[in-house]
Amino acid sequence: EAGVTQFPSHSVIEKGQTVTLRCDPISGHDNLYWYRRVMGKEIKFLLHFVKESKQDESGMPNNRFLAERTGGTYSTLKVQPAELEDSGVYFCASSQVIAGTGELFFGEGSRLTVL
Amino acid sequence: AQSVTQPDIHITVSEGASLELRCNYSYGATPYLFWYVQSPGQGLQLLLKYFSGDTLVQGIKGFEAEFKRSQSSFNLRKPSVHWSDAAEYFCAVGVTGGYNKLIFGAGTRLAVHP
């Protein structure tokens, strides 16, 4: 069974440009989460989808970040325009149980470098 | 505010030595606690979790952790470290119940000397 897949694995862009990160969760997993780790600091929660709906987006840093989950399958996280402080590793995770008791499976992360 | 503290940024141990990674949390209610490991080039993998019950929990790869409410701690231990354990370890607390929203510590990077 395929795990959580993230693309691209590494993206280098200039300040002011746009980047879109994609996450394909494990098939059948209704929960999808985005987390971010900035330069050796804590991994921080960004948001949580249940199917195509945003359940909790309290961790989104500002309106330059837009997350979508089309049809409750894959998700995209767009950063527009990117700033230097957006550099970091963006992790996606998925789980099966809506109640939150099902194990979270993480992807390998997408590393974003903003120059 | 809810938080997780991992006091040790880097730890180096010799292969075969015992290991303890420290984790302290700040959370008002009964915590859901987790340890994750990230090996180079891989995603985060769950080592073990505590939801309720026995405060000593066993995980994969020979790891265990003990929940101590009085100390707000959830330290990870392994009696004999293998070279393949070299990785970064993250402690986390679930703040909305279960896995739905995790607060992570900054991580502890473990190096293993032969």
C-alpha cells in the first residue's frame, strides 16, 4: 500500500514567487493534515481537513497560504507570494479515523527554500 | 499555553549504551502523548503513544516511554542503542484529543558512535 506522497521533495524559489505543494494521502484516509517545520524548530500544525472540509485551520500563518482538498482526495498548499520566513519543511499526514484516534501517517515532507 | 519541551538538541551515545530522551509538556487536561522518529530521507514514524492506562508504554524498535503526571514528563528510553537508531526524535502532545492536532517539541538529534 502506498504511503503519504508529497511533491515536490524540494523547491527553491525567489521571494515574491508562488509555490504549490501537493499531498496525496493514503487511499481511504478522510483526515489530512499539514504541518510545517521552520529551520530546526518545532513542527507546527497548520490545518486539518476532514474529507474536503477544513476542520481546523487555526495554524495557518496568514492569508498568503491557501490550502485546498479537491474532492476529498489530494490536497494542495499554495504560498503566494512567498516570503523568506516561509522556508522550511512542509509535512503532510493522513489518518483514517475521524475521531482522531487513528494513527497519523506522515509523508517525507516538501522542503521549501525561499531566496 | 500548550507546549512541549525537549531539553536536549543533540545527544551522542555509543552503540550498545542505554538511552533516555527527555520530554516535558505543558497541558491542562489529560494529555495524549506521542514519540515520533524521523530517519534521514524518511517521514515521521510513530514509535509509541500514550492515551490512558498503564503509564509505561512499549513501542516499536525496542523503545519504551513512561508517563509521569507529577513531573509532566514522557521520557523515551531504550536499553541498548543500535547504530540504526541514529535519527531525530520528536515528542508531541495531542491537544484536541487523539491525533487531530499535535504540538511537537523541537526534536532531539541522536548520533550513535560505533
